[in-house]
Amino acid sequence: MGVAEIARVNGLHIYWNAPDDEGDTEKQLNLISRSLNSQFRGFILAPDETLAARSLVLQAIKGRRPVVIVDDELGPPPGQFLSYVSNDEVAGARLAAERIAKILGGSGSIAVIGISPRLESGILREESFEKALSSIAPNVRIQLRRYGDSVVTHQQRIAEEILSGPRRVDAVVALTATSTLGVYFAKLAAASPSTVPVVGFDQGLLLPIQSGEIDSVVVQNTRKIGQIAMQNVSAALRGEKVNGVTLVSPMLLTRENIDDPDIKSQWEFTRYRWSEQ
């Protein structure tokens, strides 16, 4: 929604497209390639994989068309036609670590699932969480680590094995939206209700928090990220200087704050008329 808000003010129109499967890197690259061969004046891109998108982004920059990378660090330094707008992964990781420390009273064992090595932001999130946890709650140990992907059913199976396995954990941290959904479905499918608390990331569903299957979720301020990304494109088209790197603080969504105005504003896109763009 944030992108559309700023585009409208600046008289710009949006073409939006993405693969049905967020893990379909090849399809995303094909979409980017076709877009580069069109008359689009600028691009906002959230890469599925860091290295794969780099050459296409450099091609756009060479053509003097502004590119804003969302939630990743491709490698090329920011400049006149390249800027980065990202969720503050270090801040988000600290929110999750603080919540786990509070839930467990400062001691216990946890499983970390959804580790994403294909994106620089995913690596940073996992490393930052472990660092924050060791500082905030040194007596909470990570007993199990599992990699993530974009397949919810696979993440559900991983979560089921953890929740029913012999190595008992006191809480689960799910580092992606897919793994958060996976552990939620695993809890729903369990023969006996699981009381293991879950702290997730990036989840857009409210029901699991309202019903209690998910304790809390670190949510990105996607509206603000979108606003800043579109402001950067618009400013670059006018020849103005933009901030090379902007970090946007996330929020911790819980049952207690689910109705707070700052939280509720993240879901207002459901009432936005995209047909007006």
C-alpha cells in the first residue's frame, strides 16, 4: 500500500508482478528481464535470491533507470540509481530474543526453524537473533536448527518432527513467514494440543495470534518500507539525491497490541483500491 500511496501523489503508475511461488527464482528473473526490455522508468525489487538478481539490477542501473532493492543486500554500493530500503533485521532479532527471554523466564531450550541462507537478509536475521539471545538470555540454548524454504507443507513437516520428537524444546522461533505458517499448521494437526510457544517472523495472518497458537510475530513495517522505496524512485527520476541505505524498524505483534493503531495500519491495504492506479 505504501508504494501506491506515494506513486499517486507523484503522478506515477504501478505495474506489479511476482511469481506465484516466492521461491521460484527463475520465474522472477524472467519477469525482471522482460521488465527491463519495456519502457518502465524505475524498479522496486525484492529479490528471491541475492546473487541471481545482481546482473539484471546492474543492467538497469547502466541504463540510468533507478532501482530500489527491498530487504536484501545485493553487493553493489548505493549510488545515483541504486538504493536499499530494508527491514532492520538486527532490531527485529532483538525483539524476538527479548520475547523468548520473557516467555521462558530467562532459561530453557528452543528450536530455530526457517533459516534462510539464500538471502543476505536471512543470514543476517539468524546471526543477529543468536547474538541477541546470547546477550539477553545466556541460559536459553538453541537445541535444534532447521533450514527453511518456500514450501509450507515442508516447513509443517519439520515443525511436526520437532514438536513430537524426543528432543523436547520449550519454545520455537520461526524466522520466516513460511516457517511460521508451517509450525502453526503443525500445532493444528497435532493429535494432542501443543503448548509450546512460538515466536514468528513476517506473518500476515492475525488468527493464529488471536487464538493463541502463535505467541507473537515480528512484523515488518511494510507500509513504511513501500513509501520510502517509492519516494526514492520518484526522487531519482527528478535527479534528486536519495539515501543510499534506509533501515525501517519492525514491530512485535502480540495479542495485547493487535488493535493498536500502528499495528492495524499494516492491514489497511485490504481496503485499498488498486484499480485507481
